[in-house]
Amino acid sequence: MKRRERVTPLAVVDLGSNAVRLQIADASRDGSFTVRAEDRAAVRLGAQVFRTGRLSSDSIAACATVLQRFEKLAQRAGAHRVRAVATSAVREASNRGQLLRAVRVSSGLTVEVISGAEEARLVCLGVLQGAPTSERTLLLDIGGGSTEVIYGKPGKLEIDVSVPLGAVRLTEKHLLTDPPTLAQRLALLKEVHDELATLPKSLIRSAHQSGTVLGIGGTCVTLARMVNPDGGRISLDELESLLEDIAVLPLAKRKRVPGIDPERADIILGGARILVEALRMFEVDSFVATAHGLRWGLVLDQ
């Protein structure tokens, strides 16, 4: 009788600038895993950080409460360890020590504040490990505070650049009225264009030559679902048309657009602009969204 392979539950937490997410997975010895459960809370750690340089007391308290709940969920699932990492908002916050202490007191968890380079490595691992192709691919991970542009193939990250463009960051800086004015949207466009123009020319050439862009994160998944609920490749033309339609909508109406996550409706314009301008700069006419990313990389990296 063949012995059943033992699987070990693993739990990982991603403290992003927009949401805090939990993933519990059953990991096998061969490196494969099956996601057992997921949870998220729109804590919005990036609120105020990109304007003031500090995490708000409200977001710190909310995050500590959420992590306490996540730790209990992981315990009940039998996870032997919970690995929690924080990205852009916490990296930039001058008072991040307050958050780390609050989380430790509430849940006993230690949060790692990872660098942009480490974030890129984990994203690449999570997206490309076990991919059915050995071809080089351009990964665009649009977060709340930063965007990671990654080029590589399974097992090899070749180029990675982090730019300070994020859906929360741009919204708080530029989109100050509801709906935003044309002047505000143009100012946002200029910042996105200027920051993307700093990307290495070798990366831009590589992206164009590969012709394949994988959009990672909630912004890309939401936009793809808004264009086509059935999934698949989304064209730049479709994306531009969507952005033009929702840019003039007040928030209340934007929340009711089919396919949108209402908790992301206030920041979707900033994220969509990053994606549109990146595709234009790379001269790539479409993208494919994937839910895989940092959390998958964390599980594989255990």
C-alpha cells in the first residue's frame, strides 16, 4: 500500500499598502502546494504614509487586530508557522516600529519589512515557479505604494526595478475631488509617465521583445475582470476604453461598475493609469492578469 505523502499547512501574510492578506496552503515535500484558505482586510496601511511619511494610528490599530485574527485562523488550520512580510508603505514609514510592536503584542507575530529587491524575487518565484513555459516574461506588479517591474524566466530573475508608483500613493497625491478633475488626472498622468521613463532601456527593449506581460496584484486582476469577467488576454484598447469611461464617474457610481471590487473603487484610476502607460511604453498591446504573486512566493520560499 502506497504511503500518503505528508503535507504541512503553511500560513503567510502580506501587509500591503492597500490590503492585508492571509494565505494558508498545504505544502508537499516536492515543493508543490494547494491553497486551503485565503482572507483579506482592506486596512489601507498606505493611507497618509505617502503624504506624511508616517503610518496612521488608525491603520496601525486595524492591522494589529487583523493580524490577531489571522494568527488564530492559522493556528486552527494547524500551520506550524506564520510568515508575515510588509512592503512599500511600511518600508517608507518613519514610525514602522510602532506597527511591528503593536502586531507582536496583539498576535505574537514578527513582521519582516522586506526590500523592493526581495519583494521582486518572491513575486518572480510565486508567478514563474512551475510555469509551463521556459520563455522570458515581463511581470508588472502594481501595488498600493510601488510598482515592481520584473523580467525573467522560471528559476532566473534577470532584471527587476521598483518605481514609486502605486494606486494608493497616486490617488492620495493627485485625485483630490470626487470625481477627479481633468487637471488632477493630467498631473497623475505626468507623474506616471515621468517615473516610467526612468526604467532602464534594456528592460523596455526586453519587455517589447518578449511580447508577454503578466499583470500581478489586485489592480490588474480587478481591471481584467471589469473588461472581461471570463478572463483571458486583455487588450490595451479595451483597457484604455475602460479607463476613459470610469475616470469621469463619481465614486458612488464607480463602485457599481460590473467586476469592480468596491473597496478598490477609490484607487482603481491610479492603478489603471500605471498599467496603461506601462503597456504603452513597452509597446505591448495586451496583458494577462494573474492572482499569483508575493504570497505564492512566500509559500514556496518556506
